[in-house]
Amino acid sequence: MMETWQDVWRAGVARLKSAGLDDPVSEARLLWEFITKKPYEWWVLRGGAVDEALCRQFSQVVEQRRQRWPYAYITGEKEFYGLRFSVTPAVLIPRPDTEVLVEAALEHYAGQHWTVVDVGTGSGAIGLAVKQHAPLWHVIGTDISAEALEVARTNGERLALAVDWRQGDLLDPVYEPIEMVIANLPYIAPDEWGDVDPECAYEPRSALVCEPDGLRLIRRLIRESRRHLVSGGWLLLECGYRQADHIARDMRDEGFQAVAVRQDLAGWDRVVMGRWEGFHG
């Protein structure tokens, strides 16, 4: 005998609740809508039984969430800065906090023809969001991972946005002068890994953790950016909420001017930016 949709859905809620998820009802609703491809309200009005195949599919995704598999990996997509991106376990899931990095970059757009590099592009979310709102900029997205670049390339094609994807370490694939470098590099220290959400365990660790203190790659990029940026060019870096002062000091020590810190929507320090005026002396 087929089960009613209410029975299946309520069983899913109970299983999610037993796993300690904060909002099992909302989670179950999202998963139900994803599997059935129909809004929850449609089921409320329709009622009735559901077939066994749908029950199995729902049970499978509920079990994935019980194991704290990220919702974005279950559905294969994530919204960021008003755009919908494909995501796989090969790339970091775009976070709302990172939108402040895009906003800071776009404040410099005035219809000019700049070359802008999104370093460690991953899914391509940052570079593609910038390109969407700054169409005259030549946006380059670099990543050391060929698998990540394939995801970024797929997103660019689906969104019909022309970003120049290049494989390599940080700025190694970039040979032309550039006006802006933007980056969300791994900045979690190894000893902080135990404090992150359980879902992070399914994301590429190399996109989150940087030994020994979370700042090694950021410091490397600060130094390397000086050789690529034109005079007056900008470097914008996402950071952890306790790292902004350290990064700002490093940027000043390396000769960057007008160094400033931008907060995210929660009020945490999230972006450090500075202007490169060229080598002096």
C-alpha cells in the first residue's frame, strides 16, 4: 500500500530532528520540494498517496542531510549575488558573507576597461558576479584545480558571461598588467577546523584551510600582486573575522596605500582592500 505524502514528509521531519538540525521542518520542506519539483502548498491542496520511487528518493536526501551533507551539494546549486550557480564537492559553496567582496569590487566600476583577476575562483561565483555587473571589465578567473575550473566554466556558459578561465597557482597564469585582484583564499587555521560547521567536512579542505596559521596564501598573494598590479591598482581580500588587522598591517608593510576594512552584514570584518601605487625608492 502506498503511503500518503503527509506520512512520508513527517517521517522525514522526525529523522532530521533526531539528527539535531536547527530547523527540521524547513529543511524537510526544501528537500521535499526539490525531490517532487512541486511547491509544498501544491501537496497541501492535493493530498493523497505518493509512489515508492519518490519515497525512496526523499529518504535518500533526508539521510544525506542527517549526515550533514550540505544542501547545496544535494541540489547541485547555490544562489549568490542574484545568480544561480552549479556546485559540486570539487568547489567551495559560495557564502552570503562573500557578497561584500563583490560589492567592494563593483564600487570601482565606472564603465572603464579594466583587467580584473579573481584568484582561486572555485565555482566562478565571484568573477561571474563581477562580470554580470561590470560588463566592460576583462575578468580572469584562476584556480589551481582543473576540476574546479570545469565547474566555473560550466557556470560561465550557463550564465552566458565571458570570463577568461586559467589554471595555475594564484597569479602564475596571469601575464598582463591588471587593475584589480580579488580573492577569497583559504584562511582557516588548522587548529580552528574543529570549530567550523559539520557541513564544511564535505567541502574541499584545500579551499578552506591554510597552514600554518590561515594567512600563508594571503600573504603570498599580497607580495605577488605588487608585480602584477598597475600603479593605482587595487587588491581586495576576504578574511576571517579576527584576521583583518593582521592583513591590513601586512598590506601596509608591503607598500599598499589607502588600506581599509569592510564589514559583512553581521558586522564582522570581512574584506581588506588596498591600493598599489608602485615601487618607490
